[in-house]
Amino acid sequence: MFPERFPEPQVAELERTLGSYATAGQLQQRPAPRGGGMFKRSDFRAVPTLPACKRLMRGWDLAATADEKAAATAGVLIGEKADGSGFVIAHAVREQADPAGTRRLIKNTATQDGKAIYGSLPQDPGQAGKAQVQDLIAMLAGLPYEASPESGDKITRAEPLAAQVAVGNVEIVEGPWNEAFLGELELFPFGKWKDQVDAVSRAFNELLMKPEYSAGKMVIRI
């Protein structure tokens, strides 16, 4: 933008010295490198339809405000492919809504998913968090949902999925939600929004745990 002050050789030297993250922030005014930091957009292979899956899990990250400047409620669906060749991100919803709208989003999404798709809700610490998930679990009676506290920080929770993405083991089903989802992932952990990352991390980690679910049974781990 200012070649008289910063000629190309000097910019190249700055990029080499700063590294990809600092270059993105200082030179490109982006919180992460183009293409992605922890998650790279190019590592996801798009597929037109959902392949056969052994199991499907939808993970949630909860918020309860309609303020557009605040975090949103997000639910991301991920499956383990039936042929054992990897995983596929099948669907994502994200909505900034008040408590009533959040309940409606979760209820409608879980009902549309049906009993063949498991679900996992995060439980915030303290009595209020426990009361919230108990209320949601009661609302979802008859669907295979559980709730549990988060374990570790956001980056630690995202690392298992990021490792699989990096080696090309994760596909993504083409859909209108892809751009917002991938855009958030490629800016993680320095982007403003992290709700979809938290949701897909929970879904993936719960899928790996291979818990014993049965349709219609509700479980809360505390």
C-alpha cells in the first residue's frame, strides 16, 4: 500500500521476521493468516452429500442474548464415516437469540435431527449452569442428549479436531452455512467469534469418547 516507505524486499523481510500470525495482524489487519492458522480452509475437502456414517453427534455452544455484538448459540453436526476413513462435518446452525429463542433453536434442531443423532450440551460451572442444562434436558425428553462441563481451554478442546483436519481426514458437506463456519475456524483462536469452534470441538470430542447412548435416555455428567 505504501511502496515508497515499504518496498517489496522490506515487506518480505518483515514477513519472514514476524511469522505468519504477526504478519496477518500487523501487515494484513487480520487476526490470523489468510487460509487459516490452527484450521486451514484448504484442508477441508467439500463433498456434495453426507456419506454413510457410523454415528452422528451434534455439539452445542450456548449463549442467551440477541445482541449482535455478543456471542451466539451454535450447534454443529459431525459424523464418523462408516468406512472408517475419517470424519465429516455435516451441518451447522448459529443464531444470536434471547433465552426463549435459544431454547427454540435447540429444540427445533434436535427434533429435526431425530433419535439417530446424539447431542451434547455444555454445562457452565455453578448451580445456575446445572439448572440451565437440567431445563434443556427436560425440554429434549425422548431425544438422545447429554450435558457435561467443558474440560480445558478452547484451544486444548479444539486440538484433536485440528489434528485430523490437518492430515485431510475431515470432509465438509456443501451448504450455505459453509462460509460463516470456515471463516470462523480459519481465524481461530484470534477471531472475535468462537462459538462454532466450541460447538464442533465438543461434537468431535464427544464422538471420540464413544459413550453408550440409548435413544430416549437422558444423561447429565457432573
